[in-house]
Amino acid sequence: MPTHKAVVTASVGLHARPAAVFVRAVTDTGLPVTIAKAGISGVDARSLLQVMAADFHHGCEVELGVNETALNGPASHQEAREALKDLAGLLESQGAP
């Protein structure tokens, strides 16, 4: 399963606007992305409710992933890795002025 780690930098964590921006970006990838942190299993990153309920706070490290069964061929694996890297970059830039 392609994965990528990131740190949530939005001062409010993934709540309200930062969560909506992130979920919209995940949905735009067309991939079934999960987001997890220590102590919780991955939740569907396409679901605003699940993302907000998981309480991804400012400064917490998260792991983004895409299930292998959703991918077809090596190009899809590369695309998934690139998408996860872009999503991680979004999470890490939301706290920047």
C-alpha cells in the first residue's frame, strides 16, 4: 500500500475549513485515500465527517495511504505515491501564512 507521512500544520488542526480543503483535494484525486494517526486506524479521507471526528490536531503526525486493491498496474502506484505526496504537502502548508 502506498503511504506518505505528514504533520498537520493548520492551527486548528483538521477542523472546519482546513478539513474541507483537504477532503476536497482527496476527492479530486479519485483515489480511496485513508488518513490515520497513532492510536486510531485509518478513516476515509474523502469523508469530511470522519476526518473531523478523528480529531487530527495541530502538530500531529498522520499517515496517508491508498489500498493496493484500488490500484491497477505500476503507473497507478506511481500516481498514488505522487497524489499522497501532494496531499501531504497540502496538510503541511495549511499553517503557513
